[in-house]
Amino acid sequence: MPVWIAIIIIVLALILGLVGGFFLARKYMMDYLKKNPPINEEMLRMMMMQMGQKPSQKKINQMMTMMNKNQDAQFKKAK
């Protein structure tokens, strides 16, 4: 087999591996973040208290709903 054909095969395999790895890692991270959101109610409550606000359960629920809607929109946009 000529050397130039071997080089082309190696380069194509490298490119396909990089593209495949990127998409597999992207899917894994999206699934992980969907199952384990980065902010929960307790963290939100602490952030509001640090900002000097007294968080009510209604306000926390509204903010969590808004954050979940934004996160779902980003997941749909990414797919």
C-alpha cells in the first residue's frame, strides 16, 4: 500500500474520532446536567439571603420555574 493512502486513512480516522468524541461528550454532559441541575432551591434561598432579600417560598418557586424553562429551552436549542 502506498504511503500517501496510509496517511489519508490515518487523517480520516483521526478526524472521525474527534468528531465522534465531541458529540458523545456533548450528549453525556447534556444528560448529566438535565439529571443534576447546577442550582437547587436551597442554593437559591441562600443566594437571595446573601443579596439581602428575604426569600418567600412563592418567590423561590417562581425563580426555579423560570430557570427550568430557560434550561429546557437551551436543551431544545442545542439539539
